[in-house]
Amino acid sequence: PATTDFLALGKDTPAAASTIVAMLSDAENIYLGIRCQEPDKVTAQQVDNGLVIWRDDVIEVFFGPLSSDRQLSQFVICAGGGRYQGYGNESTLPVDYAAWEGKASVGDGFWQAELRIPFRCLAKTGFGADGDTISFNVSRQRRAAKELSTWSRLRESFHEVENFGVLALVDFNAALTKLTGQTGADVADAEAFAQALHDYDQKQQQAQYERLANRKFAVAPVPVTANFAIPFIPEEVFSPVDEITVTAAVNELKGVPIALANLTDLPAEYQVILETKGRYNGKWGLEGFPPEQFVMRQAVRFKDSDDDPGSLRLDPLPKMNQASTLMVLPKEAGLVWLDFDTTGVAPGSYEGRLRIIPLSEVAKWESIKGAYWNRKYTGDMQDIPFTLVVRNIVLDRDPSLPMGFFQAADNELCFKMMIDIGVRNIGLLPWSFRFPVDDKGDIIPDGVTEKLQEQGAIVTQHEEWARKYGVSLTYFIGFSAYDAFGQVYGLSRKPERKKQVWPQWIKALEGYMRSLGVEPERYVIETWDEPHPDKFPELLESHQLAKAGSSRVRLSLTLGAHIMPVDKMASLAPYTDEWTLWSDGYFQRPEHVQLIREQQQRGVLIRHYTCDTSMRSSLARRYRRNNWFGEYHRLDGNEMFHFADTYGGRGASDWKVTTRGGIVYKLFDEYMPSIRYMALRQGMTDVKYLAALRKLAAGNPEAQAFLEAAPRRVVVDFGHDPAMPDIVRAEAVELILKLQAGKAK
């Protein structure tokens, strides 16, 4: 069959240029013929295999996983003929270009590709029979036009396996039987097959509602990394709970997201309360648990794209309103988020009830035998027993790996939310280190400007907050301090003078930070941010000059999608004290990993960073696994861009436009977390459990073997499985309790 219905990535609009895909199969292979119409310019230069092919026009063919050894199977060919093979982030499966074939050619107003992909490249065994199915998609990059398009409707990334289409081998009827168990269907083509699958899904969903026909609402906890896109109706609510028990350690920030589904055909308002057990009404929270360490939040529906009208998801998490009410649309679910801070809380069980009162349903409050005070409620209100078990496990207050967002806090609440998520590295802007100059244009090192005083006040305030909350901070002075310095002093087009004044600025900055009580060991200057390879000679010289200005100054580089070759990184190594490396670019190449290990042995700090600015990114992969990534690669810190959107000023763009990376929302002086914030915090907590186990593991082979394997299981072996961090954390808890019990004997 052939298909031409490609969409622009993240939109419902057709792609600007047509793409035609035709497919065949035999007993061992899938064959694809792809013709890409190109009204503008075909970019076809790359003949070598590897990441370099994305400098061309490319076609990417994706298959979903058939086993747990990969996130997906990816086969890419560019217009120049170069190829790429991948399995999703962090997979260690072998790349074998000899196992599959791809050829490309360029014509007048088009380019085309032919591929042969053996079934054995998708799974070792068990795939290839008539009626077998696999998740499937084809995507395209038009380099000159800067257009990304896709056959399946994807929201943000080509790696959204959950949104892929379905590829059926040979027989649609056999495929339908294997997928649904139905027999006797007469499906003639792909369109009828898709409609049959849609009808089956609709019947399954209707059957779920029918099983709950005697209920008007249903309640169930959901994972922190659930799919919170609208319409939100998670599978868990079709198995509603009658009681809830959650566990935590001492010093844990425990989030409990709870879905409340409206099973009626009309919008409904509910009051949702967590209270102690009482005859009629209880007290706020749980019996014996500090009420000031418990917060109830509700999720707000908010757009996740400004290019895709009507695309919403649950993300902001403000505190519940004064009436503690939640409105839920029919046949959808709302989300309440219970947040417990167990810092300093004694181990034990803390009990209460989660009370759900439907405000739109009839009810009675009747007297018993005419008594005024003795009353009975009759209605649809539900009391769900709720227990928080705080185990005898004490987590560190500090994160295992410090977090940073390249930003500072603008008030104390923001600072508190930052340290709660593991931030210990504070960003300072180099433009504000503006020292006065003399008549010759040389920097006056002990001079003061208004901008400099403002920067000093920021550092002083953060130091005061750090003392109040008992944390130690480091500082990241970036972005691109070398370029920012040149702009501030009007030297960007005066290269020789720039080289003379640059060491003076470095020395002056060192003195000023010392005057604020911050020694060079506690800050780093990011000289260049994601430098282009053409800038390497100037980059190297800027580091050499900075070290000449002060031997104690610590310099950092942030390297992104322009992958720097190992030999150039090695040339910079003697003058570089920290590296912040793009998560998706530097940790899969053996030569880069070797250099990273060599640098760490020298005492150089290695951090990874992601620059994921989309609300649609996977909570499980991008957020919860962020800390796991650092743990697996034995790094010194995790960075993400960024904490709060600052376009036009802090909070100026919040609520007006879709967030461009910020994981908190601001309203006046109040900050509130997002669900993405919570998923990131969950990953930080996961890794704290490993740190707690590590303290007990000396001399215990079982615990040591577990710690060695755990990060790999989460990041590599089961990197596509959202449940794996929970499974590994539960196993860590069992080992901790087992070792503690053994030491107590």
C-alpha cells in the first residue's frame, strides 16, 4: 500500500511538501519506497553514516518495540545516501549497517529512497507471520525549508511510540483477530482496518463505563508520570479504590496524584478533603501528621501548544481553593495532588480519610429519632480511608546529585521550591558583572557600578537563604561569559583589545566574588555556550587567557548539538574545570565517554543537561529519569533549561502563552509547581533511596550488585518502561529494611 497523508509535526495541518511511502514484505523483510517532492531545494551532501546525516534532507522510518531491549527501532537515510540506525536513548544494542540496506537518489524537484529492513532487525524472533502487527511511523526533515513532517499525528517528538500508527503484515483480517480476538471480520483495506480498530476501542471503553453504571464518580491514585493530556480519563479510575495506603521515608517530599472521574453526562462539582477521622467532620490532614507539612493542590487544564488550538493538558498545580472544590467535565477526570513533607516526621502510620462530596447530587441530613445533634447523612458522598506509612528509612536532605537550572531565585518561595527539587547550583548572568574602566579602557578591579551592586545583592540574598535552609550553594556564571563581556565593554569587534581586557575582567570578578564570601571553588564561569565548531581557535585562546588572568578561576563549557570532536575537547581539557554536556549527544559515543572518565579522574566535574522546552515531553523519560541519567553515567550534576520562564520578566509570559521550558508558574509573588516539576522531583527522590542503600551496602554482595545494576535497568534496559523506577525503588526499600534489621540484631 502507499500513503501520502503527512502532517506537520505537532499540528493538524498537511505538510507543505508531499511524501509518498509504498511498502511490501516477503518472508524475511519489509521493503519501503519513499518519494519526497521538494519544491524548494534538496540538501544532499552526506554520504557517511552517523549523526552527520541530519545536515541533509532525511527520511526516518520507526518501528515500536517488540521486546524490552529497546525503546524503538529507527532507520534513517538522507538524500546524500548516508544512514543512521538507533533504538532510542541509551540503548546499547549493536548498530549493524550491513544488516539493512538503503539507497537514495535525487531527481528534478524530488528525492527518493529505497530501504530493505529485515524482520530480525526489529526482533530476534517471533515477528514476520501473516497478521503480525507493529507500531510504525515515517517522518521527514526538509533541511532548507526547516519543516518536520510525519505520517502519524505526533505532538512533539518523532520518538512518541505511543502515538505511532499500526503496520499489519499481509492480512488485515488476521491482524484484527490477533489484536482483538474477533473472528469473521471482512476488512478490505487499511482504512477499514483502522475503522475496525477504532470501533473495537470504543466498545471496550463503553464496556468499562457499563461496569461502573451504579457509580456517579470514581476515585483512584495515578502515577506521577501518567498521561495528563486532555481528555484525561486514566485507566486506573475504572478500577476505583475503597482505601488508599501510601508509603514514604523520613525527609521525603511525597506526592500522591489522585484522579476523580465524573461518570455522569453532566459537569459536576466536588468537594475533596483529606481529614482526620471524626463523627461528622474531622480536622485538616492526617491524625498526628504536622498539618503545616501537608498541601492539597489541584491540576489546571492549560494549553500545551500555541500552534495547535484546543490541545490541552493538566500541568499547573495551584493550591486547592478555599472551599476545596473541583469541577470535572462529564466522562473525564480531574486531578487532586496531595503533597506530604515528612521532614523530621517520626516513622509510623498516619491515618485519615479522603472525603469526596458531590455538590450537584441530592442528599439528606436526617435527624435520628428527632434528635437535633444526632444526624445521619444519606447521599453519594464517599469516605476513602487514607493511610500514610512513614518507614524507618531516613533520606538525605541534600540531593545525591546537585541540580541546576542556569537561574537564580527572585524570592524566597522560589528559592525554597528550587532547593526542594535538588537545586544547589545557582545561575548568575555575566552581563551584570560590569566593572568600571579608566580612561584607557582598562578595568578598575575594585570599582563599583550599579549593575555590579545589583548582582552582589543577588549573591548576598542567596547566601542568606542558604544559611536559613541549611544548604551549601555553588554558582554558575553564564551564559557565554566571553561573548557577554565583549558586548558589555563594546569589544565584540575589537578582537585584540578584547584579548587584553578579558584577563582583567576575570581577575576583577574573582576579587568581587571573594568580597561577597564566595571563593573560586564555589563558582564557575561558563565561557562559551554551545559553541560552533568554527569558533574553536578563539575558544581555546579565551580559556588560555582566562587562566593567565587568574590561575584559580574555574572555567566551564556547555556543549550541545554541535558535537565537539574528542581531540578538540582534549586540547581544551588543561584549561577547563567543568563540562556541561548535552544529554542526547555525548554519552553514547565510546570516545567521548572515555574522555569523560579521564577528566573525572583529574577532578574535573561533568554535568549533563537537557534543553527540553515542551510541555508534551515524556514525564517518564525526560523528567523522572533526568536524575537517573546522571546516576547511571556517574556524573557530578544534573542541569535543565530552565526553572521559570523569564521572557519579558519573571512571570510576564506565564498563563498567556505555553511555557517554553519553565517548570513552575508565577502569579504575582506566588510560585506554584507543575506536574513536570513533580516528576523531576520524583526522580531526585528515587536516587536518594539508592544513596541510602549505598550507606548500608559495604560488605553486602547482594546490595552492591543491586546498586550496580539499578541505574542501568532504569535508563537502558527498561528505559521505555514508566513503571521501572517504581519497581527499582521498591526493591531498594526492601534491601534497606533488610540490612537495617540485620544490623539491629
